[in-house]
Amino acid sequence: MITLPPSEHDLHAYVDGQLDEADQATMETFLATNPALMRQVRQWQQDAKLLRAGLSGDLQRAPNPQLDPAAVRRGIARQRARHFATAAVLLIAVSMGGVSGWQVRNMTLSRANPPMADAVQAYRLFAGSAEMVSDWNATKTTDVQGWLDTHFARANRLPDLESAGFQPVSGRLTTTEQGPAAMVVYKDGQGRTLSFYIRPPGELNNLLPRGTRRDGNLQADYWSGSGYNYAVVGPADDPAAQAARRAL
């Protein structure tokens, strides 16, 4: 039986649908009195569903355990832990009221939604997976820019990373609440992988200044232009990936 306020473990179990009926009802009652935390939990659930729907291909195919919503949530456990670490602060911010409360709320929301989090999630879950269904593949046509232009006509050009040994090999359309997004996977001769991700901005994904952040063993280099957000994601400490970043 869960206790209130819920622990991180209890929140994990709720998001993954692992609570029994009584504990689920208790959790929902608690969340109903804490709307800021409820909105964030609902967003995390939606993020996992959107990634699964957008990147797994036809959902009528035989089930793929890797793409089960619970598996998706486990796959981004490191980032989710950061979210839960700020949840208590969010509740305090809401209760504080006034200008100072909103300042703290905005600060914690920013920390709970780091820039291009979905790009990092997509790389971690799918960039190196043979299970990812491709909408564009270099074995069929080399015109990856033409494929992107069909869906993102005003977007910036795809990064040219050939000087670092990386070339586009596959691409997959996905979706966000704001519209289409896409991931292009690059590989070098040794099979090392980078990804380029493009998405429209949204409430929690504003247009971004150029920046870099680290998420575990991955690094995301992000920027905005022509009405879209972009990120190149890959291993943080790999020399080949570092050389590719210098080519951006």
C-alpha cells in the first residue's frame, strides 16, 4: 500500500500502470489535489506514447516488447529520475503563490523539461536498433535532403558530417503534439551512430539558443532556425562524435 506523499517508486509504478486498483485510486486522488504534478505525469505518459506511435511503425504488427509503453518508460529512467527529483519543488512553488512562486515554478519546469529531451529519448531507444522502421533509407535513395524537404520545407539544411566520417543511413518520421518531427540516423565506417532530430517548437519546447547538454553517456547539441528546433545526439565522450560536432 502506498503512503502519501507518494515516493519516487510509487510514482514510477503509477506512470507504468503497475499499481493495484486501490493504490491507483489513492494516487489519482492525490494528483487531483496537486494539478502541477498531475500535468507533468500526464505529459510523461503522453511522451512515451508519442515516441512509440511515431517510431515503431504500424501498431497493428506483432507486439514488440521493446516498444511497450512500460519499456519505453524504463528506457528513459535516467531522465525521469530527474523529473521526479523536481516534483516536490513544483508542489512547493504552486503553494507559495505570488511572483516568487511562479519564478520557482518556471525554473523547475525548465529543469524537468531539458532542451530537446525527446531527441535524446529517441536516440537512446531507437537510433541503434534494427527494429526501427525506416521511412527513408540510403539503400533506396541517397536524397535524404529531398525526403526532409517534403515534410519540413522551410527548415535548415541537414548537417553535413561527412568530414568526420558520418553519413546518413536511415530516417524515420514521428509526431509531436505540435506537428511532424523526424530523426535521421548517421553512421561511420566503424558503425558508430549519431542522430539528427528536427521538431516544431511547443509549450515546453520553445525556440532555443545554440547550446549543449549532457544526459548520461549522451550529448545533445541543439539550436533553432526557420521555425524549428534541431539536435544532434550521440556518445558524449567518443572522439569521432566530438569531431562530428565540430563540423556542425
